[in-house]
Amino acid sequence: MTLSNWAGNTAFRASDVHHPSSLDELRRLVAGSARVRALGSGHSFNDVADTTGDLVVLDRMPDAAEIDSAAARVRVPARMTYARLAPQLDAHGLALANLASLPHISVAGSVATGTHGSGDAIPSLAAAVSSLDLVTADGSTLTLARGDADFPGAVVALGALGVVTSLTLDVVPSFEVRQYVREGLPVEALAHFDDIMAAGYSVSLFTDWRETRVWLKRAGDPGDEPPADWYGTRPADGPRHPLPAMPADPCTTQLGVPGPWHERLPHFRADFEPSGAGDELQSELILPREHAVEALRALFAIGERIRPVLHISEVRTVAADDLWLSPFHGRDSVGVHFTWIKDPEGVRPVLELVEETLAPFEPRPHWGKLFTRWPSCPERFRSLAARLDPEGKFANDFTRRLLGE
Ligand SMILES: Cc1cc2nc3c(=O)[nH]c(=O)nc-3n(C[C@H](O)[C@H](O)[C@H](O)COP(=O)(O)OP(=O)(O)OC[C@H]3O[C@@H](n4cnc5c(N)ncnc54)[C@H](O)[C@@H]3O)c2cc1C
């Protein structure tokens, strides 16, 4: 059976797939392999997780999360999903500051690509990492923690430095969220983009570049519904799916019903398979926050060209971090996401058009999604990879393209 990613658009070319069940087994495997790479839950849309050698899946490693309430942190096994972790934290009165749109993704895989949710004040999921343990090329173990010189290069690292075995994440006190959907946001309301995105703890705009809806996730005060005529929108009269034609069953509870953070921040419920329309591809370009309105207007202007291959777009805000390869490095950002129909040939020219349209706004790609324009690799990441993995054991076509090799 061919192993492929979640979307089915990348068949992994690994000669062998391994499921080590202990750290020692993993260390021996890595030390003895000429080419090796870890796979998370396989939700990336490109070949970032691929290898022609040994693919390592950590799903049989010890999988208990170690919660330290007093220190406000949790140490998690790399392959644990947010869906498994979140209820355990909540049971201890703790939370993660944010989650992505679906909780089914692994912590190590998400962190490795800079996965994020939305929220003006909230950085990516990778920014919650305070330390990580990895097995490096010769099979030895290495722990890097916030404050270590190499740490900011090792968190969003695309699997290029070693196999991460566990990560320690910052946690915050558990909180409740209410979710509201507002429909019919007029294009002119973009002039109020900053106010709209600041109107909740986590806010997303879903648009097909003609009709726009707002997913408003409010925590604390004000936790109530915004006024009836809020920026020209109307309240949704029932639960909604981000894709207007889809039933809302897989979606987290809306209509202002309060619930725990992990059952409201993701758009999709942990107990449903998170299928957009069944078949999809994704891209996302991340821009400096100050370009948001101008960039969105430029995309509305080419909406006719985008729509034929688009299921839906999502616009989110993400706070800056200091991780070298993070798309949010050094800049508060707006992420403009595209859920495409599953037609790679049809999507490619439209993606190129989107990239060209956004080029004046200094875009950076989401590492786990489809893109055609490669950013340059920071020199310090190149040296870190060369130092930790001198023979390029963890390199793959994706990282070679990034490193320009
Ligand atoms: C339906 C859907 C919704 C999504 N929603 C969002 C969203 O809301 N926000 C967002 O930002 N992204 C989103 N994504 C993208 C997704 O979060 C990223 O692609 C993420 O990397 C997936 O995690 P994964 O565990 O599946 O990683 P994988 O795709 O398995 O791997 C990603 C990278 O991590 C590396 N890696 C994995 N495990 C390890 C390890 N133990 N040690 C070292 N390296 C490792 C791999 O080698 C690879 O380079 C979505 C994807 C899908 C399919």
C-alpha cells in the first residue's frame, strides 16, 4: 500500500516506514540510516515530510503528556495530536493560547511548519514551545530550550535537524469561548479591518472574494454577540460550515453557546473527520499586517479568476515571533489562505496569479501548503542544519529547494 498525505496529493517515496516503540530503538534507527525523516499526522499538502529513505512515524512511542500546572507547561510526545492533548489540559484547568482550524494534527508536525490559528495578540502554535528534545543525525539526543542560541532555529525546522521526540509547551489558565458567525460583510467594511479583527479573541474572515462571513470567537469580556448591524453584517440564523454549501455537523458549536477553549477555537470538531468538501488542496501566504487591507483589495479585484478553482479563502491575523523560519518571524501578520478544489493543474496558474498579485506585499509561504515562489533561506538556519546534520541525512527535495541545493 502506498503511504500518502491526508489530501492524497503526495505519495511518500520512502523505501521503508518504521514505527519505533522506544527512544533507544529510534536512536539506533536514525544512527544506522543514510536518509531518514519523521512524519507527523501527514496533513501537509506538499512533500515537506517526504523522504526516499526511512520514514519514521512515532505513533508507537510512549504517549503520556506530563502536565506541570505550577510551572504552567506541558511536555508532550511529538506525535500526540492537539485533539488528544487539549482535553487533558482542560481537565487540569489549563489551556493552550490557540489552536489551528482542526485539532487532528500532531504537535511536532504542526510546530515544524509554523502552523497557526487566528488572533491579533496570539502567535503561532510554534511560539508556545519552550523546549524540545530531538534525536540528531548520529543518534544522539539533544535538548534545546528558549534562551539557547540555536533554539529559535530548531522549532520551525521542517524536520531538517532531526527527529523531535517531545516538546514542552506554555499553557495558560483554561477559558471559555463563544462563537458567532456574521454574514454579508460588505467589501467596503475592509476599511475597518483592524477593528473587525480586534472584535474577538480569535477572528477569521471566510470569503470567496465576493461573499464574506466573519467567524468571531470571543473570550472573556465582551463575550456577547456584537450589535445587530455590526459592520453591515447580519447574525447567522443557524450553525454554519466555512464552505457555505456544506452542512455544519463537523463544525464546533456556534450561536454564542459558551464552551471550553478547545471546543470553540478550532473550526472543526475533534470527533469528526475534518473534510472541507472531501477533496481539497491548500495554500497560504503570510503578509505583514500593515499590508492587509491593500492586499485583500487586490485579491477581491481578481476574485473572478480565483473562484473557479476555490472552495473558500480564510483571512487570519497572527502575532510576530522570533523563530528563524517562521512565516511570522519579526512581523505581526495576516495569513491569506486558499482551500482549493483538488485539481493541481487547474489550481497552479491561479496560485501563480495570487502569488504575483501579493508579491508587492512581501509574502511568505505557509510551509505545509502549496506554493511556487521560494523565499530565501536565512543563512543562520543553513549553518545550523549543516552543523547538526553534516551529511544531509534529514534533507529531502523540499529542504534542498529551500537551501538552494
Ligand atoms: C484540513 C486541514 C486544515 C488545516 N488547518 C490549518 C490551520 O488552521 N492553520 C495552519 O497553519 N495550518 C493548517 N493546516 C496545515 C497543517 O497544520 C500543517 O501542514 C501541519 O504541518 C500538519 O501537521 P502534521 O503533523 O500533519 O505534519 P506532517 O505533514 O506530517 O509533517 C510536517 C513537517 O513536520 C515534520 N515532522 C513531523 N513530525 C516530526 C518530528 N517528530 N520530528 C521532526 N520533524 C517532524 C515533517 O518531517 C514535515 O517536515 C491544515 C491542514 C489540513 C489538512
